[in-house]
Amino acid sequence: MSNHSRATEFCLLGFPGSEELHHILFATFFLFYSVTLMGNTVIIVIVCVDKRLQSPMYFFLGHLSALEILTTSIIIPVMLRGLLLPGMQIISLAGCATQLFLNLAVGTTEFALMGVMAVDRYVAVCNPLRYNIIMNSHTCIWVVIVSWVFGFLSEIWPVYATFQLTFCKSNVLDHFYCDRGQLFKLSCDDSLFTEFILFLMAIFIIIGSLVPTIVSYTYIISTILKIPTASGRRKAFSTCASHFTIVVLGYGSCLFLYVKPNQRQAAQYNKIVSLLISVVTPFLNPFIFTLRNDKVKEALRDSVKRSCQLFKY
């Protein structure tokens, strides 16, 4: 590509290795994707139909599962196509911008929702008598709408600023999707100021939603330790354990990936962390929330029994 021409499409390198390795990776990621879709869809359905799960915690969980489905569906189908077909995957400039925007917007919405879920657990454990008053249906719907709107509006300028750069060094992205750090590598403009502003925005979004989570869990742990009986402490902690596990996985991986002044880290490192965010965490979400939550397990068992009875007739 000439130094004076501007990229109108990008080539995604994807994963290195032989065709046999690509087929193995395709089968593995397709299995992960299928289980992710089925598991999170099951959570959404049982939260909607089971009366025992008609509470704020499970209302938020249903939206979190929807976000996990979107996270994987934005990234994995393109990655699977690249593994199945020979050669590099071609994606248009508009397609690349759309994928980047949706990926960042859904991720930001998820961070906002995890912060809300932490506050919900704080109210449930530390102020149980006022829980139904504080976390009423109007409040829950309002905070979920704000989370979604904030997530999508907050990423319009970062994506716009990224694609105002001129990509003339090459049109080959060493990644399996349109990653912002790799796009900066292709720019022949001075992007340091843009990268710094985007770094500050990532700090605001990730750390901003992490602070209420840390504060909430500080109070939660303090309250749980004051419970006199071991069974009481165990029961109180069990209501928070699933959310806390997702928080550690989600924030930990994204802090490594996005909260860096220079986003041009090694491509292989970037791919591994991206896989953790877009494949592993959404895959684990249904197992974490079903295996560690008695109400969800009971609702799931009852749904399976009802389904079996329907098939008998």
C-alpha cells in the first residue's frame, strides 16, 4: 500500500499456525460460543418466567446475560469465519468502526451494570429492611436504562476520534477483530494526544464503576463479619459470591487491556486478554451464577422437570 493512500478496508491476521490448528481452534471456540448463547439465554428465560426470581438482583442478572451474548456475538462469528476460511479476513472500514463501537459500548454498559449490581448487594446485605423501598421496580428500570444509554453514548466520540486518523502504514491488523490498539499502529498521524484522552476516558469508565464496587464490598464484608453464626455469614456471602467472581474476572482483564497510556502492547498479549474478555468470561457467566446460586438452581431444575413433563404428553 502506498504511503499516500488511505486504507478503505482491513485484513485481520487472526491466529497463526497450520490449517489443522485453525480447525481445532474453530471447534473449541464454536463450542464455547454455543454454550455461551444457550447458557445466558436460559438465564434470561428463567428470570423472566420464574416468580421466585422476580427481584432486582435477577433483573440485573438478566441484563448482564444479554450483554454477555452481545459481547460474544460481536467478536466470535468474525473470528470463526477467519479460522474456517483460508487467508486473511477482510473487513471494511465501516464494518471495522461498527464492530469497535459495539464492542466498546457493550463493555462500558457491562461495567456500569456491574457497579449497579454491587450497590444492589450492598443494600440487600447492609440495609435489608429498606431493600424493597430503595430497590423498587422504578429504580431498577431507571438505572438499567441509564447504564445502557451511558454505555452507548460514551463511546461515540472515542470511536469517531479513532477513525479520524489516517491509516496509511498498512491495512493489516494483527488481531482477530478490529482492536483499537492495533489501529493506532497503522496510523501515520501523531495519535499520542488521542491515545492519552482515550486512556483518561478508560480510567473514568472502568475505575469510576470499580470505586462503588469496592466501597460496597468493603461494607458488605464488614457487615458479614459481624454476623454471629457461621451459617448466617455463609448465607449472606453466598448472595454476593457470584457477582464478586464476575467482577474480578471482568475488571481484572479489562484493566490489563484498556487502562494503559500506550495501547500498542504486543499483539499476542492483546489477543490472549481479548479472548478472556470476549470468550472465557461470557462462557463462565452461566456456570458461576447457576452453580453458586440456590434459587437459580431450583428454578432451573423446576424448568427442566416441566419441560420433561410436556415432552411426555
